Amino acid sequence: MKNFWGIFFQFINEIHIDHHRGLIICHYIMLIIFFIIIALLVMNISKRKKIEAELNESKKSLQNNLNFLRLVLDTVPDPIFCKNSDGVYIEFNSEFEKCLGLTREEILNHTAYDLNQGEYSNVYHEADIALMKTRGMQTYESKVRYSDGKLHDIHFRKATIISENNEVNGLVGIMIDFTDLKKNENKISRLLKINEAMLEINQSILGLDNINQLFDLILEKALSIIDEAEYGSILILKDDEMLEIGASKGYDPVKAKNFNLQLNHCFHWLKTNGNIKDTVIINDVSKLPGADMTDITEEIKQWSIKASISTPIIINQKLYGMLNIDSNRINAFVEEDAQILQYMKSQIEIAINKHNLYKETIYLSKYDKLTNLYNRSYFEEMFNKGFQNIINNNEEFNLVIFDLNKLKYVNDNYGHIAGDEYIKLFAKNLSNRFSSPDILARYGGDEFIGIFFNTNDEILTKKFEELIDYLKNNPLNFNGQNVICSFSYGIANFPTDSILYDHLVIAADVKMYNYKRQPNIRLASCAISRKD
């Protein structure tokens, strides 16, 4: 029993010792765990601080990169923008703000519908949707209303932004303004059209019979060059200060033919207070006080003049007329139209001068300038062209040579001006007594020639003698003196005297000189008397 209790107390004692040791061990273990936790916390905090530092550095770097990117974008002279997949602006450069005249806050997180672009917002939106569906690149042209209030011609270039997951996150785009380029191209195109038009006008001068055909061509070309031109007219100034229509488009032909307008009632005069020099734009003719709004338009079209460009045509430093281009829309014309018409004005004036010179040249190639009768070369050309028909039709005619008596005496004693009046008096009275198909011409100097049909020697002689009597009774008055005009003549008959032109001329010439040598009072070269 004694051993039992001894063993029991020993066991209890050992348990107590082991419990104490266990507590110590537990304390150590807990202490170790605590230090481990502390160490882990310290490590975690350090790591976290490091990560935060790296994140801050990354943010700083990212912000620097973003600032650099914005700086780069701001140096680009063209507007650049970025939209998300909903079409909301998330980034853009300063030029984009500047061109639209909006602040960053007014654009950021807004769509194209918020940027005051009107109907063009739909164009941009539909283009964005199409690009996001097809991906890749997109180019197109449209218009954008800039801060100046004007619509600019813009070339858009866009590309989609694709994520790592191959999803469309948005798009980036650049706007290239080619308004000025397009204007220059249009101006060059117009100038080429003008040059082509003026070349055609100048080339056609030789083939046009009258000035009105030239006016029609000029008006046609002017209307084709001015964009908003619909109708027009060329007004010609007459001696009585009245304007008449020489050519027109869009007007009733009958009304236009009978239309006339006082110069001081025309648009140009009213716009410039009579200072008619350069091209002017009248973009609202209803505001012109006293404007003549007589309706001469075609009844079918039912239009009225709302706007007009008017340019004066100056020939030999005098107002010749006006070219008017009209529209039935207010504010239809711009300054560029006036500049083009101003350029055309000078070319038109040159063309009209050329036409007048050409007509004068043609006239002088056919007519004698002093008497307005045919000249010798054209007379002989006409004779040669018609001679075969005369032979084929077995016709007869009389060829007459006229010679003014003592023209040299008149020139020497009264001057060549008196001699010219002497010639014109004879030519005028001779031509008044005959008509087509008879042909009269100045043969040269003091000689004239004529071909007379459907008559005979007796009838012709009677007419010529009557003319001699008339001239005797109606002398030419020059510087207070009466100078009687007289002439000699000789008649040759085809085919009696000859069937050859040259022989007929010789025969008539011989008879004329025989007549001149007759001692007849009618042959007095001139009788001179003082006018009472």
C-alpha cells in the first residue's frame, strides 16, 4: 500500500511538472507565432507600400504619358477626336475645341447630337455605327459647322479601337478641312470654263452674222459658269438713254422684244446711284427703291427676279449695255460670282470690240465706206457668181458707167471734204432711184458702175436725165456757195454690145466719154453761185 501511494504521488508530481513545461512550451509557441504574424504583417505592409509606390509611379507615368499624348495631339493642326462605343466623346485635341467653338466641358461626355451640327449629326452617327460593325478604317466627306458659323467641307478619316478581347471599344478620327482647297479647285474649274467659253466666243465671231447671235452665246456661257444663275439678259443702251433687251433666257420672247427701260431705273443705276463702273450684286431686288419690276417672264415657269448680278459693258469708254444674271432666290450670289463676272466683263468687251472690228472689216471688204455702195472687187465677185445664171436663163441687162464731172476741180477749190460731199450726194440720189435686183458700186475715184435688169436704154436714159435735172435744181451748199453736181454716163447692153464683162465695161466707158464731149449745158461740171 505504501508503495502504491508513493507511486501515485510521484505520478501526480510528474503530471504537474509536465503541465508546467507544457505551458512554457505553449507560451514559446504562441510567442513564435506572434512574431511570425508580426513579420508577415510587416512584410505585407512593406509589400503593399511598395505596390502602392509602384502604382503611384505608374499613375504618374500614365498621367505623364497622357499629358504628353495630349501635347502631341494639340500640336496637330487638324481636329482629332476619340469616341467610346456609345458615340460619346472621351478625348480630343484643342483644335477640335477651337474649330467647333466649344469648351472641353461642352464636348467631353457628349455626343455629336449635342454639338449643334443639325442634320449632319445623323451623318456622323450613321457613319460611326457602320464603322463599328465593319471595323478597320473609314473615310468619307461631309460638312461641319465651324465656330465662324459657316459649313466647312471636311474629309473624315476614322479607325476603330479594338480591345484584347477583340471587342470594339470605340473609335478615333481626324478631320481635314479642305474648304479652301475645294474653293480654289472650283475657282480654277470656273476659270477654265471661262477661258473655254471666251475661246469659243472669240472663235465663233467669224461665223456669226449679227451681234445678237454673239449676245446669245455670251449669255449662254455666263449662265453656265455662275452656279446659282437661272435666268439672264443682255441690255443694250440706245441713244435715247433707254435699255433694250439684246438677248435673254427665261423671259417671254414677245415681252422681251417689246421691253425697254430707262437707264436711271435699272437695278445697277439704283444700286450705285448712277456710278456704273464695276460688277454689283443685288441679293434682294425688292429693297431697291423705284426698281422697275415689270414681269416679262415666261408664263409657264412663273418666277420673279429676287436676286441679280449686273455688270456694265463698256465699249470705247462709253456705256454700251449690261449683262444681268438673275435668280428667283434671295441671297443667291456671293462675291466670288461677282469676281468671275467682272473678269468675264473685260473679255466680253474685247469680244464685242473684235466682232465690231470684224463686221467693219467684212463691210469694208464689200462696201465703199464713203458711199455705202458696193466696192469694185465685191461688185465683180457678185457679177461673176451670177453671170452663169443670167446666161442659163437667157436674161438681158444693161451695164452703165458713171463719171462725176470735174470732181478734181471741186477738190482743188473747196477741199476734199467738199469733194466727199459731192460724191455722197450723187451716190445717195442714184441709189434712191433703183432697187434690187439692180446692183450699184463705186468703181473707183469719181467713177461708178451699175447693172440694171428688166429695163432698156430709153428708160434708163430718162431716169439719168431726170437725176441730172434734179441735181441741177438741188445744188450742194458748201461754205455759203452752191455747187451743182453733174455726171456723164454710158450704157452697154448684154448681149447686144457684148457677152463678155470686160468688153461691156469698155463699151459703156466709150459711150460715157462720148456723152461727156457733147456740147450740152447738162455737162457743165459745176455752176457756182453765192447763196443769197
